[in-house]
Amino acid sequence: MGPSPSRPPLHRGLLVAIAAGAVGLHVVAVAIAGYGYTPDELYFLDCADRLDWGYVDHPPLSIALLAAWRRLFGVSLLSLRVLAALAGAAAMFFAGALAREMGGGRTAQGLAALSLVVAPAALFVTGYYSLNAVDLCLTVLAGWLLARLANDGDARLWLALGFVIGAGTLNKHSMLWIGAGVSLAIVLTPLRRSLATPWPWAAMLVAALVIAPHLAWQWNNHWPTLEFMRNGMAQVMVAKTPLVFVREQVRSMNPIAAPFVAGGLIFCLLKPPTIAARAAAVVFLTCFAILLGSGSARPYYLVPAYPLAFAAAGVGLEALARRRRWRWLPAVAFVLIGLVAAVSAPLVLPLLSPDRLVRYEQSIGGSRPRTEFEEGRLPVQLALQFGWAEVAEAVARALAALPADERARVVVLSFTFPDAAAVSFYRERLELPPGIGTHNNYWLWGPGASTGEVVLALAPSDEKLRALFASVEAVEQVRCDDCLPEYRKRVYLCRQPRQPLREAWPSLRDFS
């Protein structure tokens, strides 16, 4: 086995057309069904107002990117979704380019890109702005650089690989799984010969330098992300068996694409056409093994590594069709993958109105994956796009009922980041008072100048509030039919704090 003497041509036109189609699909989704922002999008906008080298529940790169994008294109729903879709489109292009480095021609490149476009979990993570769309783009870029190096690429690409892995870690800590896969791929392929040169070690240094400011922030803030992760594992994550995780991945990839992925990975491990093919397969399988062994990984956690799997699927299918002379096989694969994607897309993208979605889900007999959220009438990933304007409107109604002197002194207290983000986003439009929160980075930002003498609090019950205030009265209800049940909470009017809010603040910390 050795590097391919001549790589197939890169079919740029095909890959650009597939990526452009993906962007168009997401634009259509914003336009037709009337869904709203996700809580992550609203929260990240708040974080973008307070740029820093870290946040309790995520690193800073996606926030810095959002801050720059917002200055140019504003904060409309379309603007945020286009940014996510562009990150996804770049990932789709590089998935095809990766297949080329692995020895794949037009069929392999097209299948890699198209499979990523229509994979349900990839549609989900590129359908709204979050860390995940950027993560997908940076991961496939790292895989492509590794493949270039495996194909006797310029040794200076090691520095680019180190930078991308460092930047990916600045975007999402799960890039460390990719780093583990890259390390193992180097050891298990002839790339290990490069360890006798300074280049891989220089790449490690570059990655460490990129990550260093974030580590300094963690140190200065007493490692809040470690506490966040511990609490998440203990309180939020749903335990699952390896079989459940595998079944979720089959559904998340597309049930038709999954067998091609399995076959392609085996082919790239045992009979790889290039060193790059084996390296990419090792990286994906390392990430798969890490998440399988965790016992609680959410289905979309593996999505950033999907481009490597789909590139392997394309290379394997193309080789099988050529060897068996099954010229019909690629066309059949493309059609079947597209048909299954057409059925699943409305379950992860806002393509149907809520009422039509409910009827559609019932008509196909779809089952929902188990999550930590209480089930509502819509799938969780779509229900999360409802209810945030209603949260702010409930606060506005409660505010309007207050005497003028209390309206001038009141603050809004939230115990979850979605509520705090909703109040912040709609504050100017609805003339709301300042908002403070106890969840994740809102706690870190503190209570400001508020003494807590008059507070409108968003909570599911008054239990926690009565420990803080002598007077607690339910005054409003959040009214939304399509949001998740846990967000149909009440607004409480709280007076007579038992101690100044700043003194109570340390006990209210919730990193989860």
C-alpha cells in the first residue's frame, strides 16, 4: 500500500452545486413555516455582546464569528441560519475533496457530499446557528489536511493541521476526540515516519498556542467548564446501551447510507486505495469508539466526524461498482438515500407548520429518540424553536401591572439560560427591565446593581423563590402550545428579599 501516484480530479462544479443546494434548503426552511429562534441562538447573541476567551458551557470561537457576522448582516433569523448553512456547505465541499484524497472519483465525491447534505443529524446541526455547524466544518478540514499529508503533501501542512485542531478546540472541546483519532491514524499508517521529523511536533505546539488563551481563562475562572461537564453527566445525560447508540447513528446518518458507511470503512481499513483512506477511517472509528464507550452520548455528537465516514462510503461504493461492473449501483444509492432523506427532513427542519408536522409524524409512524426533555406535541429539535417571544411577552404583561415606582426598580430573574436569553433578546422591543440569570454564563456575569427588592422571576414553581423572598406571588403564565412543556412556566412577583441579592448570588450558581 502506498500513496496514489495520481489523484482523481476534483469535481468542483458538482460539489459547489450540492453545497449551494444545501444552503438553499435552509433558506427555504426559514421562509415557509414560521418557526423562530432556538435558545442557543439567543444565548450566543448575548455572549457575542460580551466577547471573552471562554464561557461556562462553550469555548469562544463560534461566538467571535457570530459577533463579526452580526456586525455585517444583523441578527435576523435568516442571517443566523445562513451563517450556519454556509458552515455546513463548506463541510460538504470538503467532504467531497476528502473523498478525492482517499482515491475517490466523481461518484465518491458526489456521494460523500450528498450524504452529508441529507443526513438527518447533519441537517439538524446545520439548520440553526450553534457550535455544531462550525465544528462540522473544522473537523472535515482537519481530516482533509491529514489526508493531504498522507498523500505526500507539503510538510508545512502539518502547521495548518495543528492550527485547525487548535481552532476546533477553541470552538468545541470535542475536537479533542478528532485529535485522538488523528494521533492514532499517524501511528497506524506510514504517517508515523513523519514523527522522526519536527513537523508533527510543531503542529502540536501550534495547537497548544491557539488553545492557550482559553486555558488561561478557565484557570482564572476556576475551571467552570469542568463543573459544567460533571453536572451534565450526572443530571442531564440519558444513559444508553451500545446497541441504542448504534441504532441512533443508523437513523442519524440515513438508514440507506449506513450500510454503505459500514462497508466503506471496512474497505478503507483492509484494502485502502491510499494511505489517506485508512487514516480517515481510523479517525472516524476512534471518535465512534469514544462516544460508544461513554454510555450517554447524544446522537448528534458524532456528526462532525460524518464527512470522514461518508467519504469512506463513497470510495468503497465506487470501488465495488467498478470491480463488479455494477454501473447502476451509484445511481440506485443516490436515489434511495435521497428518498429516505425526503421522508426524514421535515422531522428535523422547519419545513411544515406545527399542525401539519404532527399529522405527518403520525402518518409515517415515526418514533422519537429518547432525550432529557419531557415530550411535547412536536419533536424536541423543532419545539425548541417556539416559546421565546412568549416568555418575554409574559414578563411584559407582568411588568405592565406593576406600580410605576416598582417598574423603575424591577429586574427579571431567570433560572435557565433560555429564559434569560429570551428576556435579553426581546428587551428593547418590549421595553423590559434588565435581566439577570443564575444559569451558566449568566451567573458568571452576576446580578449587576440589583438589590432584589422587586423581582419578576421566571420559574416552574415558587419553591426556590420562597427561600429567597418573603413575598412571592404568581402573576402571569407563559402561553405557548408548541414549545416544550417545561418552558410553559409562570412569572412570579417577588418582594422582601431575605438577604441582598449579591450576597445570595454564590448559592445560586448553576453550571449545567
